[in-house]
Amino acid sequence: MGDKHEGILKGRELFSFCLMTVIILVIAALILETPKGLFFGMLKIILSRDALITDYFELAGYGTAFLNAGLVMGLGMLLLHSQKIPYTGFTMAVLFINVGFALFGKNPVNVLPIILGTWLYAKAHRVGMDRYIYTAMFGSCLAPMVTEMLYLLPFPFALNLLCAVGTGIFIGFILPPLSMHTASMHMGYNLFNVGFSAGLLAFVMVCILGSFSLKSDSVFIWKYGSPTWLVTGLYLYFAAALALGICLNKGQLRPLLKLMRHPGRAIADFVLMDGTGATLMNMGIMGCICTSYILLIGGDLSGPVVGAVLTVFGFSAFGVHPRNYLPLLAGVFLAAYVNHMMPTTPGIQMAAIFAAGLSPIAGQFGIIPGILAGALHSAVVVCTSSLYGGLNLYNNGFSTGLVAIILVPTLESFIKGFKVRHEKKK
């Protein structure tokens, strides 16, 4: 077993796959937009407010959005390389959540102060940045808070810029200890842990700003429709991941079936547990499932939706697989009708995909609790964004954290009670 893990860690398959993803995004950008258009499009992304929901497909065009995603992913890979971090399932999760949210909220400029803050936290505690690199990259979900300071504060631009950078550094400094604490609250049943801790921090910061009569309003910029070329491109990309996984496994499906037996509770690194081949197969399948769901309900492949799909694609290396995700998807879909909402409502489309953060609940407790978790998530997530003015990009992560904290103890209590009664009958 040790030899197998050593081989995985030394392998270059996942690094090569991520590098090819960056290249594909940049090539797509150059095909879809002129260099001049890309330059001014990037300026527009960097200088615009990034609060939820700011769809870069609609704001700056497909080409610029893909270039921004490629740059953010490339930056992430450079950070990982600088710390000599091996490519595991957790690495794939952090890279693809960043490339996904680079389609609606993150850019190479607004994430840097947060990363700097986490670096300062590591220095203050005299430990290597490699210990907190993942927290820094996940923590960039509060990047809109950095941009917001430029427009919210009543000072000259230079002072606003200084405050914005200082805010990002503060966020990066606070998130490492906060995220470690919140992980114990949901006991690993929320895969989007930093989204929960970031939501708590964003809520407090927005309240402080509100006490000075500074209020941040949510944004709604959304690209409707599902272009054929984008649908084809997504399916080809996910099919390539599936094919590569099959190739690495030499056509064997048994490792994939073994992977799907895991409940997915964090920490569930599929690369370390089941190998690169099975993980890539699972990622490809999950990407196709999420895309197909959006198309079947007549939804939109907007920037946020494609970003959500890519996020789940990444987390399919770290806890998510069809067996523990489909009950949650069913729960969100059914709840939409019970709550008199359409599954095609933008927020519900995103909730259906991001419900994957609760996959460990379905994996651990079964199909019915999974459906219930999905239904609860769809109800909670529509209320949470207003708590922090849309400044936490991982709003669904905050919602899944709340659902896990409420639902898991209840499920465990009923299961324990059932077992006690069953033993008494014996």
C-alpha cells in the first residue's frame, strides 16, 4: 500500500491534467475574443464589483471569463509549486473551486491580499506556508470584500485601495484558525468548510460596516442560455477526464466501484485511497451528471453554473461521487416544486449543483437523509446571501455548513435511539 501511495504522489498525471486545463482555457479565450478585447475585458473584471451574483460571461464575455479562469488556476498552480505540494484529491478540489469561481467573483488581483494575509499568519506562527496554502486558496472566497472596499468607503481612491488591501490581509490572517474551529462543528459532513467559516466572518464584517452606515448590496448579473459549443466543450472535457482515468486503470472498473463505497466524509482523498485513475473516472462522470441535470431542467450554463459544475468536478476527487450526490440532487429538485419555485431559478440551479457539499450525509446515513439534506439546503441557501450582502462567494458552503450542524446531530440521535431499542428487543 505504501508503494502505491508513493507512486501516486510522484506521478505527474494530475499536474499534467491541470496544466492542460489552463492551456485549454487560454486557447478558448484567444479563439473567442481578440487580444484587445481580452485586455479591456480583464480591466472590467478587475475594476467591477464582484458580489454575488456577478457572471463574468455576461459582464465581460466568454473569452475574457475563460482567460480569467486560466490565470487564477495558473496562479494557484504556481503557489502549489512554490511550496512543493503534491497533487492529491484535495489539490484538485482547491484548484477547481478556484477556476470555477473565477467565472464569477475571483480574479488574479482580488485574491492576492488574502493569500498575503495567510502567509503573514504562517510567518507569525513560525511555520511553513505549505501548512496553510489550501486555506489561503479556499479563503479567496471573500475576494469580493476586497473589491467592495474600493467602492463602499467614502475616502479618496488611494486610501480606499489601502483599506481594501488591508481588509484582504486581515481576512487571510483570520481564516486559518477560524476554519480549523468550524471543521469540528459539522464533523466533516460539510465538504465546503471554508465557505462556512468565511460566511461567519463576512457576516461579522458586514455588521461592523453597517454600524457605520456602510451597506453592501447584492448584485445580479446572469447569462441566460446554453450555447451548443459550450455544451459540447464541457462534455468533451469531462469525457477526456473519464477516458484518461480508464486508460490509467487499464480498462478496469473495480477501483471506481470501490471508490463509490466511501461515504465521503472529510477527509476522503480519493487519489490517496483509490488511485488517480479511479478518481479521474469519477470526476468525468460527475461533470457529465451535473451538466446533464442543468440541460434536462432547461437551465442556463451561465458563469456561476459552469463554475459550480467545475467545483463539483474538483470535489469529485475529495468526497463526492454519484452514489452520495444523487439523493441530494433529488432533494433540491423535489423541494423546488414543494416550495413553489422552479428548478430553473438561478439560485436553485446553483443550489442543486453545490448541494454536493453535503454528500457525506447521504453517504453515511443513506438515501432518505440525503434527500432531506438537499431539500433543507435549497430552503436555507436562498436566505443566507443577504446576511453578508453577497460578499461570500461560497454562499452555498455557508448554507451546507448550517444544514450539517442542524441535521447530523439529529440523525445520529435517531440512529442511536433506534439501535438501543433494537438491542432491548433482542
